[in-house]
Amino acid sequence: MKKLAEQLCPGVQFMSMIEPKFKTSNLFIIMMLPAEPEKYAALSLAKNILLNSCAKYPSVSAMSEKMQDLYGASVSSSVGIIGNTWQVDFSASVISDRYALEGEKLCLETADLLLECLLHPNAENHAFNQTAFCTEQQEMLDNIESEINNKRSYAMKRAKEIIFQGEVNAYPIYGSREEVLALTPEQVYAAYQELLQKAQILIYYVGTEAVPELPEMFRKAFSGRTVQDLAFYAPSPCKSESAMIKEKLDVRQCQLIMAFKISETEQEVLRLCSLMFGGAPFSLLFSNVREKMSLCYYCSSMVLYGKNTMLVSSGVSPENIEKTRLAILDQLELLKTGQFDEKLLTDAKRYLINALRLSGDTPSSCITEEFECFIRKDHAGLEERIAICEKITKEDIIRTACALKQDSIYILEQEDNA
């Protein structure tokens, strides 16, 4: 794969990744701002409005027709938080130009459409179109209302409110129902204009061949802005005493979420430690708590990058909540005391290395890998990263496990009459 990165203008970076084996041209624009919870709802609603219509194609049907003209091109958007940084992603995908029946420049046309949506939205008089606004506002409200139907994601959202109390990560990324209801087309438009003027921007292109016009196109689109500093690494302080919160709902499968925090650690060691603990099919939690002890429906761990936090989530029967909690702590103790087979560490390394080697197999994985390098400020090559992983020792895992402190426990359990 051939990669070329360049700084287009202050706060705007562009990277192209050329890989002949791919059959599509893919564009990914990431806009990032310091996370401010009071703006989550407006920014999230704005990203929903932007890709469904624009000034040139002012309705969903007009946009859909244009997509069909581009051989079924697609656009999408998403939001997220890394550390103390809020981000919105806009992406577009279209078949490679070499497959165009009449020699159309599909990548450039798709890039132009994406920029039309971002720079010339369906708005007038400093407000989003009322019809587009109301449609997306109602859909967002419906999504918020339906969150409680997915108990696993609902429990994780509620757990984060406790785990990151007082931090920007404690707030729902889409805002609350009340915040969304209170928004106006003018407020949402103003929030988006602030994003457009102040965000740091990363632009990725992954395709079969270079498109030399793209950098200049994006340079013209995003030059002349004032950008803000970002904090991707913002470790969450551990509570002096572990907090436990229980919530009762009409559920059959209870949810148990435990958070462990660490003040300082090497990210690759923490990632490997989590894989051994509960992040892989051969992990301690999966092999012992779920399989051998049969205490839960699922039990896994994950690391939240930038927060130095490891989350363990489990679906359990009411009678097994406490047994599962204690079993999870017992498995962590095995890591802390080194009571694990060397094969567990070897398997985790192989699992991680295989994931690294597969990172160039799809356009999305290419982009994910480069973005992770950006936020880590680490542009080590593949082989160098693999070498770092291979050097991690059993003592490194023990040291990291011993430094993990229990921060919070959230339990979603059955109502008394359930």
C-alpha cells in the first residue's frame, strides 16, 4: 500500500492510501472539537441533517437520485468521544473510476457531493430547513426513546454516568430528550458553523489509484479557519472508594458492569492485559466465568482509549449477580499474582498481531489504523508495532494488572415483581 500524508492548511491534514486490490474509492472526513456536553445534542442533530439533503439537492429523494447516478454511492456519519475530544465522522464510498461505464470521474463527483453537503447545507437565513430539521429531530427523539429497549447499551450508558461522573464522557453522546426537544433550527445551524470554523480536520482517501485533484479541493474547502487544541489522552481519576449503583427495570437478563482504572500505563500493555482478561475467546473471563462456571450469558472486557479505563460487562441471571462479580475479581487476581499459563500471553500476542496484520484488508480498517496512530501521536510501522507487542513480558502484564483499581459497579437488575 502506498501512503502519502500532507498538511493542507492549519488544522487540516490529508492522507491518501492507494491499494489496487480495493474496488471502491472511500473518503472519510473527521472533525474534532474539545468535548462540551451542552453542545452534544445540537452537533449530533446537525450531522444527521447534513447528509440527507443540501442546497443543491434539497430533499431526501433528490439526494437519493444523485446517489443512484453515482452508481449507488453511499454517505454516512457518526459521532464519538476519545479522551476529552468530541468527533463527528462523515464518510462516502463509490465504486472505483475504472469501473465507470462512460469514464466518469466518480471519486471527484462523490467528493464534490460530500463537500456540497458540508459547505452548502439545506439552510437559509442562518437556520436549517424547517422540514429537514423536524424530520431529523423526531428521528433522534425516537432513537433516544428506544434506547431502553436495548438493555445492554442502556446499561453501558448508565454505567458511564457513574464511572465518569463530572467528566465529559459521562453525558450521552446524542444529548438528552429534553435537550433535543429544546433545539431550534437556528441553534443547530450555529453549532455546526462553529464546528466548521474551529474543528481540527483529518481527511482520508483510500482507493485503487491516486486522485491528484483531491488535496486542492479540500484545501480550498477548509482553509482560513481557527482551530482548537485537543486532548485525546485524558485519564479518568479513580474514585477513593468504589461506587456501586443498582437500578431496577423489567428485565429477564440482568446487566453487571464493572470499571477498573489505572493512573499510568503503556497502552499496548493495557490492551494486551484486557485481551487476556476478557477481550478474546480464550480469555480468563470467557473460559472460566462463562464456560467452566456457567455463571453468565456473556462476560467480556474492553479498554477505553484515552481514559485508562477497563470495562467489564456481563449479562447474568438474578441469582448469579454476586457470584459473577466475585468470580470476575478472582480472575483479575490471577493476572495480578501471575497465576496464568504462558500460553495465555502467547495467544493474546498472536491475536493482537493478527489484528494488526489484517488492518490493511479493508478501506475502513486502513482508516481506523491511521486514525489511531494520529491520536497516539505514534507513526511506528507495522513491523515496529508488532515488535513492541512481542517484547511485552509476563511481568509487564502482572505490573499492569496490579495497578488496576476498581472504580465503579453498575447493576441493572429485575424489578421485585418481574
